[in-house]
Amino acid sequence: MDVTPVIPKGKQVLTGYGAGAFKINNESIPGSLFLLPDRAIAWSAAEPFTAESLRSIYPYLENVDILLVGTGKDMAFLPPDIRAELKAKNIAVDAMSTGAACRTYNVLLAEERRVAAALIAV
């Protein structure tokens, strides 16, 4: 039985990650990444991430309901002010390890949710 989620055509699917890069639709992109269903954007963030690096993606969040933050190899907590700022924009945010964020992004994308992922390369 195939359990691969069915992703609509034209979407940015995470097909792999590791060694400091991500694979989007089987194309390798080095470094940290901000991912939307229709595009991937280089993101200048590193472990540990900072509030400023996360705020740099705010201009891209207009059509986003859920923001996943991949915090690196390990899960890290987001600062309370970041959570409050995103809540004020009606955006649910969840921080988790980068691997977990990659997997969750693909599931939400398959459900055609308005999701974005800010991913620190591991």
C-alpha cells in the first residue's frame, strides 16, 4: 500500500533534507530555507535561531494560516513575543526539530492547508 501523500501539481514538496541542504521536488537547495506552497526562499538563519531572523519572513506570511519552524536538530522554544506577534496576525505557529517540521509540512500541504515552513538546515 502506498502511503505517500498526494500533493497537488505545482507545489513545493520537501523530498529530502540533511547535510546542510533541502531537496524541493528532488532539487537540492543548500542552507536554511523558508518554504511556501508555491516557492522556496533562501533564509539567513542558523542554530540557534533568533527573533530577528524569524521576523525577516513576516512579509511573506500574508496567505499563511500555519507556520512551522524547524529549529535544527533539536526542538527549541519560540520567544513569547514572536508567538504573540504571529497570533496577532492570526497565524498558528509550531516549533519543532527540522526533521519533524519537514514531515509535518508535507502532510499539511497534501491537505491543501495554507502552510509555510521556516527551516534551519541540519
